[in-house]
Amino acid sequence: MSVDHTTRRTENIKNLSEDTDLAELTKNWLFKTAQHYYSYNFNYLSRPIIQYPQDMVVMQDLILSIKPDLVIETGIAHGGSIVMSASMLALVDYCDAVDAGTMLDPQNPKRKVLGIDIDIRDHNKKELLKSPMASRIDMIEGSSISEEIIAQVHEYAKPYKKILIFLDSNHTHQHVLEELRAYAPLVSKDSYCVVYDTVIEDLPGDQFPDRPWGPGNSPKTAVFQYLDEIKVSPLDGVDGEKLKFSIDKDIENKIQITVAPDGYLKRI
């Protein structure tokens, strides 16, 4: 008797999660590729995207399955990630239009991406404004943890009902913790707050000699502290419902190679 695809996938993910030899190989492979700046090798719609391909696959999968109205990203850099998010939202809008038998207006999209960066360089901004996804992208320049920027983002997000968040800016513990406190309450139920580069906690300490972060001072330590905080002192999201997150281990077990171990936080 044939096994259906969903059952086979569930079994595959379970088996992968239990394969300790593969986990060790994967860890070593990731460590070595990180030394070669592997994540800098890729583009998306002609814009550099500083991500591992496996996490890019998850990014598109989350957007296409959740169908958010708004994606918020901290950290823009060259803009490949916000362009990718915008293109996935365009695809969702296209599918909705086909299903409804209506015309798609690419200049007045209902789904948007909001990118935040402390320094949006002019040459990157110019390229992003020339992108075919430009009508879907808005940007705010400033520190993602300043009171002014947090207030701007919350005001911008008010009309949107389904929100997905990617945090990928400064990777120190305190910065990421403040981002989580500021933006995790915006995440919709069954959507995600993805914290990238939690893998810093698992890499050798001497791998970041010129960076303010490293093991013990990383996005992963911030994730664990934030989850403890909202467990001890329960908070409400902006939707008025209790704020609860679960680390989605199935995602990292499925893709194996990720810069976000323990960083895929699903609001439950």
C-alpha cells in the first residue's frame, strides 16, 4: 500500500531529527561554510540576499502558506530579503486574483513588506526603488529598537490583520531581545517571528573577532530569555490575546542546514 506524501514527510522529518551522525555532519558543514561567507553567494531578483538557500526555501514556504498581509523585516542590507518577501506576497495576490476571477493591480497591492534598517545606503535604496517589487516595499531608516521607530512600525501595522516578522539586524543578545519585546506582539496567531543567526551561539567563539556578538551574547540567548519572560509574566499581543510562542523544531529538522536553529518561533 502506498504511503501518502504528508505521512512520508512526517516520517522523514522524525527520522532526520533522530539521526545524530547526520546532525554532526551538518554542524561541521555549516561551520566550514560560514568561514567562507557562504551566505553572501546568492541573489534574489538581482539583489544580494545574505541567507542560506535552505532558509530562503522556508521563507517562501511560510509566506505562501500563511498569506500574511504584512511582512516586517529588521535589517535590509542590500535588500534581497525584502524583495523576496515582496515577490512572494505578489504571488499570493496573484493566486487570490485568479481564484476570485478579478484583475490584479500591481501598483496598488494590498500586501506589503516593511523593512527597517539603521542605515539604508543610497545606492541600495536606488536599486530597491527600481525593483519590479518596489510598490510592495516600504522602508524606515533608524534603529529598530528606538522608541520612535518602534512607534512608527506599530502605527504602520495597525491596518493589517495577519503579520509575519523576520528579525535579522544587529545580532547581540540585548538588541535582539529588545526587538522581540517590541515586535513579537505584532505577530498573528499561527504566524511566525523568525530570529535569524541564532546559530552564532553554536559556532566557535573565535569566529567573530571583529563583531560585538558571539556565544553567550547572541540571538539564541535572546530567544530563550524572551520565551522565559513571557512565560513568567504573560503578555497580550496587539490583538488582545495572550502571547505564546513555540519553537518549531520541525522546520530545522526538515531543512537540517539553517542559520536559525531554535529561531523559528510560531505564535500558538
